Amino acid sequence: MTNSEKSPSGIAYPDDLALLKRVYDRICEERGIRAGSSEAEQLATRAMDLFGMGIFEEDALYKNLA
């Protein structure tokens, strides 16, 4: 669902998860965030929240998380 449609169910499909992971990994690398840390958990939660709000574009997710 990398288009502008909103998922009324909030379900993230495989392509959506890959997009979220790319953004998450990029920010973790840039900030030196360790996997499993509370900061990483907060970042993942925020990414899913943004997705649930209908933000599906990679650039928009990054800008809202970075």
C-alpha cells in the first residue's frame, strides 16, 4: 500500500513492512540506534502510528520520523 490510499484496517502488508523497515533501518543507522533498545522500540512504534494515520510514502515517513 505505498500509494495514497488509507488502510481502514491498519493492516501492513509485506510491501508496507519492507517500506517501514527501510525507513526504520535508515534512521537507526543515522542515529546509531541499537536494535532492541528502548529508542528503537519507540521509533518502530512511531513508524507504525504514522502508517496507521495514512502516511504511506517513504519520504513522508522519513521526514516525520527523522
